[in-house]
Amino acid sequence: MNLIKSRKRVADHGEVLTPGWLVERMLDLVKGETARIDSRFLEPACGNGNFLVPVLQRKLAAVEAKYGKSEFERRHYALLATMCTYGIELLADNVAECRENMLAVFSDYLNLDETDELYLAANYVLSKNLVNGDALTMQAHDGKPITFAEWGYIGKGRFQRRDFQFDTLTQMSSLSQEGSLFAHLGKHEVFTPLKAYPPMTARELAGLWLDGGLKKAI
């Protein structure tokens, strides 16, 4: 595997990919979390997905182990696994490649074609979860604050979405630490989402992609 795309990219952006064997060893250190379907992972310099892809693969293995006998649950928890992986990347071509790689893993697992509503729903989710921006400044490529969708599965094929600014999310961990002034408070008492949405089905998420997500992701 070539860990460098070009010397210019290394010089301009410090872009060097992490080898696969090292990624797997690092993920083994948090094996319990990678095997939990709803645990959330954020890679702040995600490149083409060499961390996020194996994270998703591990989550999908957990889906198969737990829900493999129910096609309905298998499909919906696989989408939840995808919903719980996030990335920020400075270079737009890497973002596009990361989305393609993640979508390929998801669609291969469920044996989907490009017309399947779950394939389209995953496209929409990845357009929100993988952001072209700078994790240090917490700004997207257009200069606006990075915003992420927090997804949850509430059962019976319905998903919940709430949007938060990235800089707000980074404060959550510090305020929940033991000894913090706000440690005794629940997150809902300190942080409010920018927007909360009514429950949505995979079909409705697919409709959002067809209605406008495709244009926004390009």
C-alpha cells in the first residue's frame, strides 16, 4: 500500500496515510467500542477513510452477530452503524473518496444496488457525517462552523436526528469530566441542539438525498 499520494501533498498538507496493520492494532486498543454498534467515532483528519472504513467493518460484524437472522433489523442497524462514524478532512478529493469507500463497505455488506432506498439513505447520511473542513479551526470549507448530525435509532425503522456544532460537541467531554463544575448535570441541561428533527425512516432519508443531498454533496 502506498502511504503517500504525492510529495506535493505531503509538503503542502502533511498528508501521509496510516498503514492498515497499524490501524487495526490501534482499533484493537478500543475493541469494545468498535464492536458496539451505536458508539460514535470521529476521525478529525480522515483522509480517504483508512480508519473509518475498518471501524465500520467492525461495527457491521457486530450487526451481523446480533441481528443477522432478522433482515429488517440487520438493514436498519447497519445504517445506524454508518450513522455513528464521522470524519473531517481538509482535502475535498479525500472526502469524496472516503464517502465512496464507506458506501462501498455498507452496500457490499447488505448486497445493495444504487436504487435501493437504504443505499440512498446511507448516501445522505455520509454527506452529513463526512465534512470537508478543518478540525483545528472547526470550520467547514465555506468558512461556516462545522455541524454534525447526531443520529439515533428509536426502533421500528425510525431514526432520530439532532444537529450540533462541532465546537459545542468538543465542550461536552470536558464538562462531563469528574470534578467539572457541570459534571453533575446531564448533557441536555447544558447543551441544546441547533435543530431537532421529527423521526425519519430510511425511505424519507433516501428522499432527502434525491431531493437535494446530491447537489449539496458535490
